[in-house]
Amino acid sequence: MTLTLAELAAFITSQGIPCTVDGDASVPIRAVATLEEAGEGQVSFLSNPKYEGQLATTRAAAVFVKPEVAAQQKMTLVRTPDPYAAVTAAIVRLHGYRRHPQWGLSDRAAIAKTAQVGAKANIGPGVYIAENVILGDNATVYPGVYIAQGCRIGRDVTLYPNVVIYDGCVLGDRVTIHAGSVIGEDGLGYAPVGEKWVKIPQIGSVIIGDDVEIGANCTIDRATLGNTAIGSGTKFSNLVAIGHGTRIGEDCMFVAQVGVAGSVQVGRHVTMAGQAGIVGHITIGDHATVGAKAGVTNSVEPGVTVLGQPAVPIKDCRRQIAIVQRLPEIKNEIRRLRQDIDRLREQIQNDVEPPP
Amino acid sequence: MTLTLAELAAFITSQGIPCTVDGDASVPIRAVATLEEAGEGQVSFLSNPKYEGQLATTRAAAVFVKPEVAAQQKMTLVRTPDPYAAVTAAIVRLHGYRRHPQWGLSDRAAIAKTAQVGAKANIGPGVYIAENVILGDNATVYPGVYIAQGCRIGRDVTLYPNVVIYDGCVLGDRVTIHAGSVIGEDGLGYAPVGEKWVKIPQIGSVIIGDDVEIGANCTIDRATLGNTAIGSGTKFSNLVAIGHGTRIGEDCMFVAQVGVAGSVQVGRHVTMAGQAGIVGHITIGDHATVGAKAGVTNSVEPGVTVLGQPAVPIKDCRRQIAIVQRLPEIKNEIRRLRQDIDRLREQIQNDVEPPP
Amino acid sequence: MTLTLAELAAFITSQGIPCTVDGDASVPIRAVATLEEAGEGQVSFLSNPKYEGQLATTRAAAVFVKPEVAAQQKMTLVRTPDPYAAVTAAIVRLHGYRRHPQWGLSDRAAIAKTAQVGAKANIGPGVYIAENVILGDNATVYPGVYIAQGCRIGRDVTLYPNVVIYDGCVLGDRVTIHAGSVIGEDGLGYAPVGEKWVKIPQIGSVIIGDDVEIGANCTIDRATLGNTAIGSGTKFSNLVAIGHGTRIGEDCMFVAQVGVAGSVQVGRHVTMAGQAGIVGHITIGDHATVGAKAGVTNSVEPGVTVLGQPAVPIKDCRRQIAIVQRLPEIKNEIRRLRQDIDRLREQIQNDVEPPP
């Protein structure tokens, strides 16, 4: 798709993100690129003032910038209060979302007779859909996906290659799961008998809400009883592990390699940064933020940001870290205090003791 | 399956877990559920006194409780010293373990002529079994599984979808591997030549004992020479990484995202909590416990629980953490000590100096 | 393959690793094994003096050792300045690299008409190669691999089972990707609109250089714009996560469960130990080393080794850890300082106060 810069700016403005072109608005635009890589026919953006120097060297046809950015020689600027939102709209307009291969119902897919597959299904070769699965309209199911018996899956879902969904899981509408993720495997449910572990049948399930997107190679345990739940609108990056019986609220954002143990209650719009972990049986309040690599061992109040291992409110963590980094110095001060006291004591004793 | 509560209690008692019904033992029971979700025909359990308040609101037909729990109005209790074990037995009796689809030998599976597949094999479409594989009786192999040449696999194994087993690995009887796990990939074995890395053929293998269960999307490196070994009865959760040449004892329990580097010796019945890691070439004694997110850099004696980074015995770690969290206070105390000393010194000098 | 020890030593010497046999050089050698497991016809090696005791008990036919190791009774030694390099050469000579099954172009693979597959391709059943893929000569593609539209892949690549490569990714020559890894999935790219997350099309790609080897179940995000890049010669272990737009230099070595957030610049020959993590938008200099479990929150200068959370130069980290471990002792010293000061103060006041 190619638009003039004027047309593109008008479109973005129509999306609620006002744009004004400072320069030649007739230039044709066909793509979005980074400042570094953009060339003829490509727009770019400057969101972080740290990179403002690149405005002088970029070969982009135009650049989305904040209103206060100074005019550049020979460079067309598009001024907007939110360059990031503007470029997002430009990407959607010029490039759109991924277009999937069209398989219809591949004759190399294995679909059980009792499975109900909705209209306009796009099912690749090597897909396996087991007994009594219900799959909504407009599903795109890539090769190598396995959907076990009794799963109920909404409409407009996209399951990328080699996703595995165990029996009886429920997925909402517009769910996207990236390649290799596994939904509904058994959790670590064993009863100890002496030193042996006796497996407890994991008869619960997983319920995933609408508009959830899950990254690649994640694992979401089914519950022992009841359900593990992922709230609508929640987004996961890759290699995220969710334990059995954990319930995660709506619109959360979990970065790569996050791990949440079992029976945790996570509120809505909670952010977990990379490699953070949460122990079992605690509660994370709405809008809480868990910093990268934090190890959360106690419940977190709504709106609080925690960091560290064990995680504490971020202000406390930062103060602790600052002091830990000054510990060598503190140790020296303690040594000096000891010397000073000894010297004082000696002095006092000299003062007090009668001269010989 | 439906039983009366009396029949269910009698069954559980027969399993060595004594139960007595306090209420209507004739009520029909067909399922186990959580206190929150249970309704007619469903039993639940109360193991943690923290949730005792839910006894007043649950709609369960009966609840397994400890003997000391007070009688409830209108609620049938089943008293037993171990409600968790009782409910495990009830789940097994009423629900049983997962029932797999029955494929026989799918004609969409690719099985090499030299492979030996045991009796009653249940091999799904899209499975690949390479040359000279030996697969024992009663195997269930889900779609998308790849078993490379020369693997020897025991009887009654279950390999969930998209499991990959590299060449020459050995699995015992009743091994279960969840979806997407990879067994026997090459470890990070390279010889440095200048700044380049020259690959060392990884000619070792992986040996997995009987009754091992491995979660989803785990990775277990083959050894460079000899074997990586997972002892019988050991259970892994998801996204666990085991390095080349590491040997893990029997009946261990590893929680999600645990990582063990290469050439580690792990004893028997070792517990590793989530996201814990162990560096290479050390030894973890029998019955040791590694806390969540711990980073183990030195060998651990049998029976010891370690925590922290670097991991130390848990008592020491907790003491360190408690003090670190009080460091701001300690820093203030040091400042006060300095002031007090200065004041004392001044006072002494005033005392000693002759008045002007 | 079987050689005499003399022939094997001559071969290794010819590779630039001088070897001299101290003992019977006519003994036939057919394999390499560990000191513990080696027997007749097998050579082993002693690189770490810590294991020298095993020389007395090994049943190996000969052992590669450093020149200074004392002669052993009844044990043939092969003296060489670099036993590890020597044994690597011996493994390559006697065992060679993995031999793949030979499928030619399996008729159970799905290859788009517009895909260009190079000469001598070895494509297993259940492989899917989408429209406009270019795949170089001598590719080995195992069952269950999915290569999306428009990928360009060099020659002599090996893609193990169930690898998934999203659309438009570029792989160099001699790239190896182990089972279950996913290349080019969408990163966490969303624009916040109120509390909702609006997906930003991820129109960038991934570029992987020559001679890269990637472990099992890794995930490498495509860039939002431009490319995520992995430099030639870099090696990853398993379960590694790379964020969108991150660029990693040549000849790096990343151990299992490493995570690098988005928009990070990693230099060449950087080592990251297990479970280490790097936050977004920073730079790691050439030849830097990131210790196990380190959490890197600031850019790292070339050649520096960092450790801890937040990561600091290793000397500082070790000093901090040493002091933290002595904190209980330090706390006691502070208490004693307080007591001593109080005592001194009292003493001074007694001295100063007139007797009653």
C-alpha cells in the first residue's frame, strides 16, 4: 500500500492522534522503518529524545516527532503529541497484520468426526483435532497443532505451529498462541508416599479469556481441580510458566521467562518484567508491577511496584541496593568507630588513672 | 462413576487412609471439586485451616476435613487424619487418569522397518520412529513425536505431542513426557580456537529411569561422553533445563524453570523450587532442598536447605535478608555512633583542657 | 572406525596438537569415553588435576594427560599440552558428527510450489515449507519443522524436529537449530489504549549469521521494525529468549535460560552464563562476561565481567557478597560499639560529676 504523506497524516489524525506535516506532504509513503534503516518511501519516528541526533543522518522520507522538536534542514517532520501511537497507526495502515497461508481444511489434517469446526476454518496439514472439540469460526490453525478432546475454542483464534492444547481447555475469541506453547499439561501434582511420589490425576482445566495473546514455548498448567485462568486481554511473551490453579486477571502483561507458581491470584493489569517469579498461594493486587528477576514471596498490594529477592516495594529495594553497594565503605567506618572508641577509652583511663 | 459417600469413604479407608462420615453417608458422589466450585454430587476438602471459613459457604455434598474440625450445620464432613491423601484417593477412584485417544498404529505415522514396536502400541498420526528404535509394550505416542535412531524405550510410556527424543537415548518403564519437551539435544560442547567455537561431537546419551515424569517444554542435554541421567521416580515441572553429563538421583522434584548446568551430581529425593539454578561440576546431597530462585555455586550437604544467591543454608540466608532489609536503620545507627563518639571526644577534651 | 593409538596420536599431532605416547602405541582404539566408563579399545582424558586419582582405577586403553603427569603402572599415557583439544580431535576422528536419516524430499513433506529448495535436500515427513522460501543446498530439515513464507536460508543448515521459523527470517550457512526452537515470533509489541493493549504489527524480521547453533526450545523475537540479529558463530544453549530488535554479535556463547530483552546491543564474543538476564535498550561490550543469574540493568564496558542483581563488576559483587554474609557479625559489632560508647559516656559522667 502506498499513500502520500498527507493521506497518511490524515488517516492517523482520524484515529485520534493529531498530526501536522512540516515539509513536503506529497511524498509517497509505502513503509515504516527505523531511523537507521529508513530510506525513500519510508517513514520513521523519534519517540525517545536520546536518539534525536539520528534526525541529522536518517534517510527517511519523513519522521514522526513530538511538537517541540526543532525543524530540520531537508527533513520532513510530522509533528504529533504521541509519535509512538502515530507510528503504530502507520504500521497498521501501511503493512497490516500477518497474512496467514490459506489451507481451507487441509486433507492432511486429522479432524475427529465428533469435532465441530466453525465456518471459514483454515486448518493446515499435520493438525490434529480430537473428539468433541468445538472450534469457532475463522480459526487459523497452523501445521503441527494438537487440540485434545473436548476443548472449546472461540472464534477468530490463531494457533501457530506446534501449539498443544490438552483435553478440556477453553479458549475465548480472538486468542492467539505462538508456536510451541503448551496449554493444559498436568502440573506437579503428586502425593508423597514415603519417598515416592504418587500422581494425582489433574482433572481441572485451563480457561483463557478473549483477546489473550501468548508467546512461544510457554506452558500453562491445568488445575488439579477447577481451573487455571488467564483473563481477557492479557498478553504473555515467551517461555512463561503458569502453575496449576493460578488465576490471572485481565489485561496483564508478562515478559519473557516469567514464572508463576500454583494457586496464585493475580489481579488485573499487572505487569511482570522478565524472569520474575511468584511463589504459590499468594495474591498480587490489581495494577501491581513486579520488576525484572524479582522473587515475590508475599502478597502484593494493588498498585505497588516490587523488586528484589525477596521482592519488596521498589523504593525499599533501591535503598537496600544502594547501601549494599556501599557496604565496603560502611565496614571501614565501623572499623574506624572501633579504633576511635578504643582511643577514647585509653585517653579516659589515662586521664583518670593517677600518675605513677 | 458414581458412589455413595459411604462407599467412597470405605474405599479410601481401604487404601490406608481412615475416614469417618459425619452426616448423611447415602448421598451420591460423582466428582471432586474445590470448596468454591463444588456443588451437588461433589466432594471437596479442607487441608489448610486458613480456608476453614469456606466451610460455611461451600455447596459441596461433603467435605474431607481433619478430625478436629468442628461439626457444621447442614454440611456432611468426612473426618480423616490426612484430607489431602483422602481427596487424592477420591480423585483416582471417581475420575481416574487421563484416557488417551486410541490410534493403534496410525497409518500416518512413519515407523522405520528396523524399529521394534511392542504390543498394544498406540501411535498417533505424524509420529516418526527412526531406525533401530526399541519401544516397549503399551506405549502411547501422541502426534508430532519424533524418536530418533537407536532409542530404547520401556513399556507403558506416554509421550505427549511434539516430544523429541534424539538418537540413542534410553527411557525406562512408565515414563511420561509432556508436550514439547526435548531429550538428548547436544549440549554446549565447543572447543575454543582463537575466538571461534569448534563443535565437539556429543557422542554421549541420556538415560531416564522408570516412573519419571517430565513436564512440558523441558530440555535435557545428552552427555558429551557417557550419559546424562535422570533417576527413577523423579518428577520435573515445565521449562526445566538439564546440562550435559549431569546425573540426577531418584525421586527428585524439580519445579518449573529450574536449570542445572553440566556435570552436576544431584542426590536422591532432592527438591528444587522454581527458577533455582545450579552451576556445573558440583554435588547436591540426598534430600537437599534448593529454594526458589536460589543460585547454587557450591556443593550442598545431604539434607540441607539452601536459599539465596549465592545460595547458603536457609537460616543464614534469612538472617542475611533480615539484616539487609534493616540496613537503612543500621546505617542510621552508624551515623549516630559517629556523632556520639565525636560528642564524647569533645566532652573529654573539654574536661581535660584547662579552663581558659 | 578403529585406529591404533599410534595412528590416532599421529592424526591429532597433525591437527596442531602434539602428542607423544608413553606406553603401548599398537593398541587398537575405537572410541572415546569418560575415565569412569572407558574400557578396552577406548581412550579417555584427564584435563582437571582434581580427577587425577581416577588414573589409578580407570580401565581405559590409554589416557590423554598433560606432560607433567607422572607415569602410571600398566597405564598407557598420551602426553599433550592440551588434553581437552586432543580428545576433541579424537572424538571427531573416531566418532564424527551426527549422521542424519536420509529422506531425500519426503512425499509427506508439504513444500509450496514457489519455494526453492537447493540440491541434495534432506526433508523429512511432516515438514512444511511455505511460499517463496529459499532453502540452500544440503539442507537437513527434520520432521515437524515449519518454515514460513519468504524465509531465506543458506546452505548446509540443520533444522531439528519441530523447529518453527516465522515469515521472512534469514538464516546463514551452516546454521543448526535444535528441536522445538522458534525463530521470528512476534515480540511483546502493544500500544496501550486505556487499560487495553493494541497489537502493533511486528513487521521486522530475524537475521541469523553463518555457523550459528541454537539449542532446544529457544525463542527469538522478530523486530517490530528492522531486524533482530544473531551474529555469525554465536552459540546458544536451550530455553534462551531474545527480545525484539536485539542485536547480538559474533561468536557469543549463551548458556541455558538466558534472557535478553528488546533493543539490546550485545558485542562480539560475549559470554552469558545460565539464567542471566539483560534489560532492554542497553549495550554489552565485546568480550564482556555476564555471570550466572546476573541481572544486568546498565550497559557493560568491553571485557568486563559482571555478576549479581543488579549486576556490578565481579570484584565489587564478590566483596558485597562477602560482607553481606558477614552482616550478622557486623550487626553484633555495632551493638558492641553502642554498649562501649554508653559505658564510656557513663564513665565520663561519673568522672565529671562531683561525688555525692
